[in-house]
Amino acid sequence: MKVSKFGGSSVSDAKQIKKVLDIVNEDPERKIIIVSAPGKRHKDDIKTTDLLIRLYEKIQNNLDYQSKKKEIIQRYADIVNGLNMDDAILTTIDETLELYIEQLSDKPPRLYDALLSCGENFNAQLIAIFNNSQGTPTRYVSPKEACLIVTDLPQQAQILDSSYTDIYKLRNYKEKLIIPGFFGVSQQNYIVTFPRGGSDITGAIIARSVRASLYENFTDVSGIYKANPNIINHPELIEEITYREMRELSYAGFSVFHDEALQPLYKDRIPVVIKNTNRPNDKGTYILHDREIDSNKVISGISCDKGFTVINIKKYLMNRIVGFTTKILGVLEEFNISFDHIPSGIDNISIIMRTNQINGKESQVLNEIRKRCKVDELSIDNDLAILMIVGEGMNQVVGTASKITHALSESNINLIMINQGASEISMMFGIREEDAEKAVLSTYEFCYHGVCLKNLCQ
Amino acid sequence: MKVSKFGGSSVSDAKQIKKVLDIVNEDPERKIIIVSAPGKRHKDDIKTTDLLIRLYEKIQNNLDYQSKKKEIIQRYADIVNGLNMDDAILTTIDETLELYIEQLSDKPPRLYDALLSCGENFNAQLIAIFNNSQGTPTRYVSPKEACLIVTDLPQQAQILDSSYTDIYKLRNYKEKLIIPGFFGVSQQNYIVTFPRGGSDITGAIIARSVRASLYENFTDVSGIYKANPNIINHPELIEEITYREMRELSYAGFSVFHDEALQPLYKDRIPVVIKNTNRPNDKGTYILHDREIDSNKVISGISCDKGFTVINIKKYLMNRIVGFTTKILGVLEEFNISFDHIPSGIDNISIIMRTNQINGKESQVLNEIRKRCKVDELSIDNDLAILMIVGEGMNQVVGTASKITHALSESNINLIMINQGASEISMMFGIREEDAEKAVLSTYEFCYHGVCLKNLCQ
């Protein structure tokens, strides 16, 4: 049994939904379908979820919300018309929105979650009704019926461990099941949305629960690129990648499949494939627990993310002072700052974190470190990007670091930091933000095509 | 005013002592002379200090110690005869040894320190008497008279801050002063030896106290080599190096001048020169607070030390768990293990320490980490060497990392770890112990001579 999830652009209008159902109906293994809210139909379109956020804001500010509500209903009306369906469902949609607004207007965080859930929820109902009418027994299953029981904190849903067993019962249904992504229901009977990764998480939880043979994640690209297509012209696609590689790439900006959604899949080793709704015969990218390693092609992907900050601390004879590092980390903990890496020298240590972790608290944090740790020198630098080169088996192959540093050096990129060692499958380089694109370009071309971008980058 | 310290081989016999005094008497700025105990006269000789340790062991084991004592006195008798001196001093030496043995045999740690101090102390007295008799007003000054007042814990002497002011008064003497290195006197009036670096520390403390214009450290090499001469055939000498560079090189095995001895000099920026007693006109190596940087020659030295251990920890979604690192470091602190570096990935962290820190506690520590931190995977590796490439301004020059990783890769050396970033003046590479010599050789040849050791190392 496969669990198939379709993203916003795959279910944005009648035409796309027909493509989705062709894919679904073609394969009897595709039994459980997770759908997103209707996404953008063209570049300047607005996602249904964003319309729902605007509706919520109108209500919160006591403004007239009727026209915004109509705009939302119109999205579904377009789909209903495009599919030649009975438009009775539009009345249900209208009534449901009004019901939430009436019942929950005194509980804003609950109203927010309930309204946002509508995007996926209405779409799932619609698609189920339509597919059933076309002759394939199909059934809408609400997250509550599916036993997607989550924690109660608004917008922070976490699946309860007990749910995994209960959701397994979805296997008993005979029909194809259409389930809305992005939210669950708490034991207190509230709708609660997932924090990040939305529908991907719903799909992952269900795929694990029903022990799916494959979790298909349909989107509008034919898989995961080896590097950011905004930087590299038509980069190659990754054929197979491990969960761990995916995690490392996600860390530095890869966002095709949210790494939060990998967590439920990891333990039971459920394989994932990223596929393209518009080109369903393309192979896609498989995300697996293990994969065979070709020692001639050890680098799976290259990512680079901006927005990092580094605090540099110097203290003569630092390595003689027991507990010095713990003392510094203690200061960060007090300010609730989570750091990422702590490269160290003999008399110095650096702490690397996301800039958003320390924004606004910089001078306080530095003062506290200065006061408590009696440092010789202290500086902060907000201009850091992290370049991540990822590949299973990379540390088995002599010369990988040499290749990458050569490519960067030829492009005249200064290395502020190198962090290699803890992870066997990645190397991390700290560079200036302004060098980020150049770094991806030069390492990509050199590592995959042996092309040295010396002239380009001078 | 210069403070000049002479190491064990420089004062090992009459001939060497004459060389030392020629150097001392030739320059009126050389006013304060620190001397070591007589060192080895030839490869198979035994240092006086080691003879004194054996004497102590005989006494401790209630064995007859007379012949060992005679052996020690004979070392000084050889010097006395070689210098045609009155041998009355040999009686004083004998009596002093017997006095310590009598007075301190119920306090073994005190006896140990007192006996060991004799090596330097007798030599200083002897040399002072001789030089004075040759017409240069010269005076022996004991550490007590010099106000070298230290903490009272045996073998762990630390200078008291107040001593620096008192020692300044040595400037008032008119004669040349000969002071024994390696020990001070506590406020409880016990002789206490320095933990490490011995006479270098005495010299450094005195150089700082009297605000010396230069601290000369005479030994049997003409300075500090750019790499270990046991690995590189006739390596080049370093002309100038900063305190910070010296610290980093010392960390990974450079031991010409002990980095503990740099501490007193650092704050007042007293320059040090390492010179050769046997070739006093050689320029030597200057250790300075700052130096000019030649961007074409950024690498000052290459060192490599074995005996490191790495603990590798994997935990999926580690970077989401606040305080995870602190928890692990807490375990190490409880076992009183001081670690050196903590390179980290996304889902993994490594802890690097000297193997002697964890020897014998390995399984306990691993169990405790496993128990408290619920890790996915945990491994330990005792086979790590640290290669340290040091140079001020290194991080300003693009391509340094590329050069080094290229050299290592061509010699087929796998990089277990790269730690660069916190220190601006060094890069640290973790390699297998068996690759240590090869790594020094290939980086030395490539970085200094542009020679690639590909064929040599295949």
C-alpha cells in the first residue's frame, strides 16, 4: 500500500485535480491520498491558505470579512465548476466558515487553526465526492475519523504516540481514502495545525502508521536537485538520497521536503519518493534509509544558507580552564539561544547560530559573556553563510575536502570556518553571505563537471 | 637588561660551562643568568635530575643510597676538576644532600622537591664561584633571596603575584647574578618545584619581573624548526613567531620552549629568543607579541601530535534538543575529563580529547553518556593524531586550506576531522596516527617548497 500526498500546486484547480486523480486511479496500491489546500494557479495567484489568514485578520480587527470569505468560496466554486460538480458543497463551505467564526471568535488561536484547516479540508471533501462520482469508490476521511490525535497547543500539533496504532485501522477501508493534510484534532476536540511542513507531516504520520511500502510526495518538480536551481541552470536531479543526507541538506536551505516530516518515517524506514504531478513518469528522487554508494560520485548535493551569526571569543590559556565552554554555553541557555556549532582553537572558541536566535539580544549576551568569562577579546559577525556539501561515504574517499577547497579557492572565496568530522556525510564551510551563490556555483561545477570557475569568478 | 637562561646540555660539563660564561661575559646587558642542572654530555648519559630521582627512590625504598649519591657528586666533581676549582664545594654538596635526607625523610613529597632542586642549585653555585674567580664580579642568588615565592603544593609551584614586584629588586645588584632554575620557595619555607617547563618558567618569571628587554633561552639548537627535524631532514628555522603561534605549535608537540613559560611574558610583551649555546652567533628564533606578516609565506610551522581520542555521538534530530551538548559535557566534567574540541554536524557531535584524559574510564563514560543522553549511536576511536598548521594571517589568504588538503590528499591521507574557524592563525586536521609522519612531510614539502609528494607516498 502506498500513501500519496499532493501539494498545493497539484490541487490548485480542476485541471490539476484531474491529473491527480488520473495518477491515483491508475495504481490500485495508491489507497490513501493526502491533499493540500489549493495553491497558486499562476505566479501572481494567492494560495487559499493565505486567503484564510487574511480572513482571520479581518475578523480579528473587526472588519467586514464577507468579501474575503467570498473570495475563498470562489476558489472552490472555480474547482466545482471546472469539475462539473453539484454546487451544494459551496453552501456547506460557507456554513462551516460562519460556524467557526461564530463559535471561536473569543478564542483567536483556536479560530486561526480552525479557519486554516478549511483550506485542506474542503479540498479533500470536494475531491472525494468527485472521484467517487466518476466510478472509483472513494471516501473522505477527516483527521478525527483517521485518529490523527495531536497535542492541544495551537499551531504546534505533535502527534500522540498512541495515534500510530489507531491510524493503522485505515487499512480496513475498501475505498480510496482522501484525507486533508496539515492538521489533526486534540483530545480536547480542537482542530490543531502542524507547526511546519504541514501536509508533508500528515502524510508521513499516516505512511508510518499503515506501514506503507512507499510514501509518494507529489509536487511540481521532478525530484530534488543537486543544488539550488535559482543558482545553477538546470541542475541534475538526485536519484537516491538517504534520510540523513536529506537532513543535512535541509539544514542549509533545501526545502522540497520538510525534514520535520522525515522523523516519523525514519524509525520504520518507510521510503519516500518526490514526484512531479505534471510529469508522473519521471523517476523522481527516492529518500531512503540506506543506499548504495558509488565512490566516484560521493557528493549527493550542495546547499547554502544565509543568516548565520558567529561569536568569536579569545582567551589566553583557555584550554587550561576546566568548564570554560560550559560557562559560555550557560550564558546562551539563559538567553534561550540555541547554537549550532562550536569550533575551537587552543586559545579561542567560536559559537555559530542562526542570526534570528540572537537578534535583538546581541549586546546583552556579549556583556554577559564578557562579565562572566573574563575573555581577552570578543567579537560578533552577522554576515555568515553555511555551505554544506553532503554525501554518504564522503569521508571514506580521500581528496573530497581538497576538491572543494580548491574550487572555493579558485573562485577567490575565503573560508571563515571549516567544520568536518562529526558527521561522516557532510562538510560544512563558513563563508561570507556575499559569496554564497558563487560558492554553490563553483563547487557544483567543479565537483560534478570538473570545471574550474577561475575566470568566471575573478 | 637581558635575562639569559641556559638549558641542561649547555651546562652539562666544564667545557660547556666555559662556553656559557663566554657568552655571558661578552655582553654587559646579560646580567641575570638562569641555569639548569647538568644535562646529558653524550647520547647515553644520564641527566643529573634523573640521578636525583633515582636517589630519592632508593631512600624511599630504604635501600642503600650512598653509591647513587656518589654518582651525583661525581658529576659535580667532574665539573670542578674541569674548571680547576677548589673542591671544597663538593663537601658542601654532600652535606646538603644528607641534610635534606635527614630532615625530610618523613615528608616524601618535600624530600622529592628538595633533592630535585639540588641539580640546578649546586650548578648555579659552582658557576657563580667560578666566574667570580675569573675576574667578572658574579654572585649566586638563591630563589629565596631572589624572592621567587611560590605556592606550597609540592611539584606544583605557581608564582605568587606579589613576587613579581619583589623580584624587580634584582636590578639593584651590581654583579652578574646566577640563579638556579626549576624551583621556588613557599611561604611555609619549603622548596617547591615547578610542574612543567622547569627552568624556562623561572627565567620567564624573572624576565617579566625585571622588565627585561629580552629573554634569551639558550639550548642546543639554533632556534625553532618549522617542522619536527626527526621527520624532516634539516627543516628551515623560524625567524620570528608570535606567542600565539608558539602556543598552537606547542599544543601539537613542539617542545623547544614550554608554552607554560610564555604565560608570564605574554602580558608585558617581553620578547624571547631561542639561541644555540654552541653557535651563539646564529640568529635564533624570536618569539614576539606581534610580527610583520608576509602574505606569501603565511605558514609559520607545522606540528603533529599523536595520542588523541574521539568520541562520536549520533542522535537523530539532535539539533532540536536544547541543552544536549551541555548534558554531554556535564558527563565529562563529572569524570574530570577535559576535552579539547567538539566538532558537530546536524545530527552528530564528536568530542576530541587527549587519550590520557579518558584512559581507563572509557566504558564508564560511554555507559553514562548512553544512559543519560539516549543516543542513537556511540563510538570511540583512540587512534587520532592532530596535525596543526600555524601562521598569523593565514585566514586572510584565500587558498591556504586548499593547499594543505591538496598535499594531504595527494599523499593519500584521509581527513577524519577539520577544525578551522575559531583561531585565525591555525588549521587543525584530525588524521590517523599512522599517517602522522607522512602528513608532516607532505604538507611541509608542498607548503614550503611546492613539491608534491604523490609518488613518495603511494
